Amino acid sequence: MTRADHAQQNDRCIVSKDDVFQAWLQERKIEDVEAFVPDMAGSARGKVIPADKFGTSQVKMPESIFSQTISGDYIDDVNNVEDRDMLLVPDPTTLRPVPWLSDPAASVFFDCYHRDGTQVAKSPRSVLRNVLAKFEARGWIPVVAPEVEFYLLSPHSDPQADPKPPEGRLGRTENVRQPFSIDTMNDFEPFIFDVYKYCEAQGIRVDTLSQEMGPAQLEINFKHGNALDLADQVFLFKRTLREAAILHEIHATFLAKPYSGEAGSSLHIHQSVLDKKGDNIFSQDDGQASDLFHGYLGGLQRYMPDVMLTFAPYVNSYRRFINPQCSPVNLAWAIDNRTVGLRVPDSPPEARRVENRLAGSDVNPYLAIAATLACGYLGMVEGLKPSAETEGSAYGGEIDLHRHIYPAIDAMRDSAAMRSMLGDEFVTLYTDLKDAEYREFQEVITPYEREILMFNV
């Protein structure tokens, strides 16, 4: 561990008692604490607590925060007709500074419990914890490494107007595709510098940054690690990126398809599994792929259609799949082949892993990671077999995915396997929520309908 890693670990400060919380807060002269609960969309719900009051009383929040649609409306939750309060308990490993605020502040994730001490199973953080517990019961430890794409945009307030890339150095606007361009990234160097600075302060372990296919579209890679910690980091990164963008008078979006005719934004998830000795169970002693590796692939192929709704959670998500050259629409697998939905990077046996390339950047990271791990887990315990490895390009082949959100809703709602892995209460609420969001979208008459259909039908 480097000196910087030690400093970062010390700054986050693993704590377990209220007085230790207070010592951490007082040492850094923290004035306010942001208490987070990630909701179904992966947004921050919670409260701001004065630092000197933190830990002095029980924090509560309505359970109905999990039944809010993306527009802020509520749906009926058959398991919470009373709209009960949840008891919130801080996760001491997640205490971090909030580096962009002018007054010293900190943030911490809270886990949600009922009054009887049981966890609120429909909380996205609980959903992921429960999947990880199934791995732990078998002596398996998942390791993940997300890659997140996003667009930078010029500020605009007209939702009917097309977005535009922001100005870079010397007022220049990038309107053409420049994949992997160093010069294009340098256009936003001050913004990128602040993003890395804020990430380091919060213990967000980001690695490389690259220019992607679209104008002012970037991708950031995370260093591999514990699945829950990485979900927390992606959650924090999205918030950090938006805040840094605002400070530089630009916007950042994780919408899966913000531009017509341009590449969508994805959230790729690299995943492997270790045993308790730290060995990769995807590889045999001789370095060859193990049966568990093939079972994991087979599980992804068999069950990912059941949870496509967690990888493509909005109507806009499915627009990514219009151009398969930018977003695979298949469940094929191959080594070092970016045309397949399940890519196996060319790596040594100890680093053998699978890259799920289907999720969009608009996902809730807790749910996307939980779902992909659940599919692989089922494949291993059921001894499933994958299809033959794809040779050549998988573009132009059979489309293995749901083309629209409504079949994805039905597939998840009807999946007994996913109810057993992710929780019956969660699946019911999540599919009802997405059904309500889709109905709300259907009420909107688009410019296409007014311009093309209005007087021609």
C-alpha cells in the first residue's frame, strides 16, 4: 500500500462508535453530515445533520422513498400501505469528506431497518448485500471493476432543444467523433483535474480516463475490488462528476442515449470470483478455464434477459441498442472481442474475468451489480453451460435482448429465479415502479408524432 493509500484510508476512517464518529468529525472541523440512502434510481435520498448532533438521536425516513418514480411521483406499495418510517443506521466504513462544498462537510451511507431489526429488503443496498451473502455462504468472494461512460454538455434549460457539447479551450466546441483523443480530453483539463482531486479525497479509486465515440463523451475506469464498495464508489462518482461540472459551468449526463445518431453511454462491469484463499475460481491449477467459469458464463446467458430491466431501466435505455456497432445486443461470448455482450478480456489465469457490456450508464449501480452477480451465481450452482465461443464479429447476428422496456418488465416480474435471488418484495416493487414510469412516458406526445403523424394518418 502506498503512502497515498494510507492517507486515503486514514481520511475515510473506519469507525464503530458514536464517539469515534464525533472524533473524526471534530478533527476535520466538519459542520454538516449528508446522510445518504440510495433510492431505486440510484439517487441520494436522505438528510443533512449538523455534525454536533450526529449520533445523538435515531435517524428515520419514510420507507416510501423506494416507491418514488424518476419524476418524483409515488406508486402504491402493497407491502407498505402504512407508509412506515425506517430506522437508519450509518455504515461506519463509508464516512467521507465532501470536498466541493465551501463549508467543511462529510457524507455517510445509511442502511435501512424495520423496527423489529430486520433489514428493509427492497433497499438497493440491501439487495446487493443479500446477493453477496449467497456467495459468502459458498466461500466465494465476487470482485468487480466498473467502467462508466458519460457526456459533457453545454448548459441549457429548454428540454425540447437538442443538447450540445460544451466549449473547450479557446471556446472551441467538439462536434465530431474523436475516440481516444488526448487533445480532446485536454480541452477539459481543469474540470478533469477537479474530478480526480474530489475522487481522491473521497476514496473513489478511479483509474484511467479516455475519450469515447461521441462528442465530449468520456469513460472512467474504476480499480477492481469489493462489490458493495464499488457500487458505493460509482454512486458517489456520479454525484461528484455532476458537482464538478456545475463548478465549471457545464453539465454531465449519464442518460443512456442523449444524442440522436451518436453512441450511447454504457456501464461495463468486469467480474470475477475468488475463493477464501484469494485464488480465482474461474481458473484451474493448470491455467485453463474452470467449470465454474463456464457455469458463470452460462448463467449470464440464461438469466440476463430476466433482469434486463436493471441494465436498461428506462425507455431511453433501449435507444442504445439501435446501433449495435456501439452497444452489443447479443449474449454471445468470446475472448478479447468487443462485438459480444459478454467479453472475456485477454488476461493471465489469475485475472480471468467476464465483462458485462450490456448495462447503460443510467443504471442504479447496486442493482446492476447485484443482477449480474446473481445470474453468474445461478449458472455456477446449477452447472449451466455457455454457448460455443463466438468467432469473428457478433454484429448482425440474432438479437438476444428485449427491444423495448415493457417485455423487460414482464420478464423480471415473472422470473422465479430472480425473485429468489433479489427478493420477492423488491422485484414486485421495482417492476411496478417501472410500469408506472412507462405509463407516464406514454402520456407524452413526441415531436415526431406531431410533425410526421399529425396530418399524414
